[in-house]
Amino acid sequence: MNSLIRRGIYPLYCNTFKLSTRYFADEAVKEKIDQIVKNNKVVVFMKGIPDAPRCGFSNAVVQIMRMHAVPYESLDVLSDENIRQGIKDYSNWPTIPQVFINGEFVGGCDIMLQMHQSGELVEELKKVGIKSALLTAEESKKEGA
Amino acid sequence: MSHCYNEVIDDSDGCGAKFSVLVVSDKFLGKPLLARHKLVNSVLQEELKTIHAFSQKTLTVEQWKK
């Protein structure tokens, strides 16, 4: 009888336990990401850090942010495997880098580049109260003329 | 996904993990960029698991003709 219980229930119990700890770990990562993107106007999840990006796509996003002089929070996914996978699940987006504005996923490198080229990025930043340096430069040019 | 044109460029030097695609489809009509990219991602969900770098351009037929 004892062995029956052991064979029958114990593995089941074990698996449920494993599943639930996994579930809580995922939830904790999700919660952490949630806090980060909601507490900062602009967040970039990238490979490496802004001063030393470790991927061409991440570097492109950093350069765009620099051009617009956007203050942003950055997270290096290479230093945290949980965040690296967690952010993909969170935004349902398969690649890094990922940019969030006002808690919302905006896009990866391609989208940022196209938004930069179309002028849409300046508008999006304006909505959250960030004035792009490109806009400031344009205005001072007009004033000078 | 029904589309009228696409182009895939393998940027990976043969390792098969780095691609750029151009997708032209009228399914993109009225969809913002993010929604277009998400549509392509969802179609390639399985493939993307093994792709490391993926870059896309998504145009409607009209945009493409320009």
C-alpha cells in the first residue's frame, strides 16, 4: 500500500510542485519587467550596455536614442537569462533589442529605425513629455534664420 | 499568409540563423508597423525559434510600387 502511494502519488506531487515553482518564477520575472517598464518612460532591453553594445541591432537603437538625446533605462539581457527569455514572453516578440515607451512595447530595431526616419519617433516622445534633440535643433535653426 | 511578393536574404554566411525579409502584402493595409511585423512573426513562429537575427520590411502593394 505504501509503495503504491509512493509510486502513484509522489511523482505526481513532485511534478506539480516543479510546475508551480516554475510558474511562480515566471510570474516573478514578469512582475519585475512590468515594474521596470512602468516606472520608466523609455526602456531599452538590449545586448550589452549603451556604452558597449554587444550586438549591431542593439547598437543601432542606442545610436537612435543618442541622436534624439532620450533619457532611458537600459537592461542588459546577456547578464540575466531570466530577463532574456522573460522579455520575449512578456512582449510576445522574438528578438532583442526591444523598446518600451510609457509601459508599452513599441518595437525592435527595424521599427525604431523606421519611426526615426518617418518622424514618428519625435511624436511618440512628445506624447510622453520628452523633447527630441532633433526637434530642438530644428527650432533653433529656424530662430537663427 | 497570402502575399504577392517576398524576398529573403540570408545574412548569416551560411550558418542559417540571420535573415532579412521583404514581405509585400495587402494584408498590411491599414495596419501599423508593429502589427505588420507581429503578423510576420506569428507566421514564422516555429522558424524564429532557431533564427538568431531577423530583420523585416513590410510593405503593401502600393508602397512597394513606389
